[in-house]
Amino acid sequence: MTAKPSPLAIYIHWPYCTRICPYCDFNVYKSKGKDIDLVEAILADLEGWRKWSGPRQLNSIHFGGGTPSLLTPEEILRIIDKIEYLWGLPNGTEVALEANPIDANAKKWSGYRDAGINRLSLGVQTFHKSALEILGRDHNSKQALSALNLATSIFPSVSADLIFGWADQTLTDLNTDIEKVLESGVNHVSTYQLTIEPGTAFAKAETRGQVRAVEADVSADFFEVIMDRLQRAGFAHYEVSNFAKTGHKSGHNLAYWRGYDYVGVGPGAHGRLVIDGKKVSTIAALTPAQYWASVSETGMGIFEKETLSAEEWSEEYILMGLRTDEGVSLSKYSEIRGKDMEESRFAPLIEEDFLSLDGNFLKATRKGRFLLNSVTDALLV
């Protein structure tokens, strides 16, 4: 395959949190101070990735976690400067950071902006006291509102995360959350249905009979309300869980959904890179100590590396791409897979109004988005 390389996204995973949320199944660890210089390891890992990727056009930088807002502005600047040195940093490149409301600090956040952060993603989740306590959050409603106001005064692009479908949530609760987010003036909203992931504290609670999430049909009703209210407020529903005002879509997440290459540094970070026409999947060493050791010994933090088959690559492209309003390009699918998708695979889904075909692009309809897992399963049979 001789296609031009995609733009390159860079993900930095900061694994530390001051507390672990009971619904979280990410690769995170309780912060115990800096016994390992993880920033130095990340900088060295970036150098290793640059040798592997070669020169590339940069798409975006994203600091996620964990809680990357535990990093200082000086540490953020060091990492951004290293990326600029290695790949270049075109004007207007999205550079985003995830933060918690409890971390709101005008001096620190202004320092992030001065270091190059131009987009803040704020983990609000909800404004309801009882739900915040159940979700294990360390902020209250007043702090969330204050953080939103501060963020919108400092950063040109601000996203708020909302969780819906927690136990005993009512439609009034949901509408209150949506209203407060809209009043804050944010230009992007990410909404997540609370799901009980195996191995989490919530999963253990449910085995003891402690219900943590509403029934699936109630959650679906809530999602319909979210879609209608945010779209009426001028937000484009550009991805299943994400809504944006014009000019504020998440460029970094779009890189994932469009199947771009991306660097993954930091403990447990995932990466994707096309080398000689083959897509390679990577996972960094999981614990900070293992990651630091891997970088020290090999120059990179990669613990697991796998070359995807054409079938695996094309399936991943479908799974990610159908989440967006752009959909998936059938010609790109053919390029990846080495053959066209049989019309018999998607025609019945179009007939039942789960998918639509817009020129070369296959897209999930509104009806299809409610059952997207089932739609993609049917498409990939």
C-alpha cells in the first residue's frame, strides 16, 4: 500500500490520580509522589517514536490519564517543546489536556495556556451531590461551576464531560445537568453512559446487590433527551458520545475515529503506526516502574507490539469510523482490506434504516446510533 501517511496524533498518558473513581477501568494509579521521573521517561520514549515514525505532519497532542492536570505547567511545556523539536508544531495544532474541577487554579491554568494548551477537557460528570459521592468524585457542584467559568475565561476551547445513567437519576436530574453545562458557555460536551466494567469497584458493588446504573432502556431514553437538547442548542452530534459547536470538534479524537496513526507514550498508552503498508498496534508497559525500565533498556516504553492483519485493520476502521457523522469510506475500507465490502453485508442494514449510504460513505443513522454495537456486529459478520 503506497497511500500517503495520515497526519500523526500524539497521546501522553499520565497515570496518576489523587483518588481512583469506582467506575474507572483505565490504567491509573494512586499518586504517591514522584519516586520515578516519569516525565524524563516520556521524553525519551518520544525520541524513540520519532526514530520509528520518521518525519510526519502533526495532527494533535492530547494529555490524558489518569489526571494529567497533576503535571506542572513547566512539565507540560517540556513535553510540548520536545514534540515540537521532534515533529514540528504547526500553528493551530490542537493541544488538549484533561483536568478535574478540584484542580481549578487560575495561575496554573494560565500557565498551561502559556505552555501551549489550547483546549481543556473538564471532568464535571454531574452537578448532583449524591451522584458525585456515588461516583467517587472529589468535587462538588459549586466547584464544577467555578471550574467551568475559569476554564472558559482562559482556554479558547473547553469541553465538559457528563455521565448519565447513574442509579436513581431522574429526567429532571439529567435536564439540570444539561442546563448548567449549556449556561457555562462551553463549546464541546462529551456524554458517557455509565457502564459497569469488570474488575471495577462498581462491578463488585453490583455483585453485592448495590445497583449503580439505571436499566438500559431508561439510559436510552436519557440519551435521546441529551441528543435533542444539545442539538437544539447548536451543538453538532458529530460522534456517538460527542457534541460540538462549530470549530470545536475534538481533532485528537477524530484522529482515532478516522483511523489516523497515533503515538502512545506513558504507562499503558496505546499506539498505532503504519509501517511498510502494515498497521502496527502497540501498548506501553503498564506500571510506571515497568515503563521506566522499558524506556531505560530499549529507548521506548512499548511492552506489546502486534501487526494487524488486513481483516483486523479493516474491522477496526469500521468500528471506529461508524461512530462519527462522517461515517466510513468504502474505498478506504477496500484499500485496507484488499477487496471491496460486499453490498449484501450493508444493504439489509440500510433497508432497516440503521445505516445510510452517502456517495462513498457508509453512515449510522439516528436509529443506528442507539444500537451501534449490534449494527457493527452485523456488518462485520
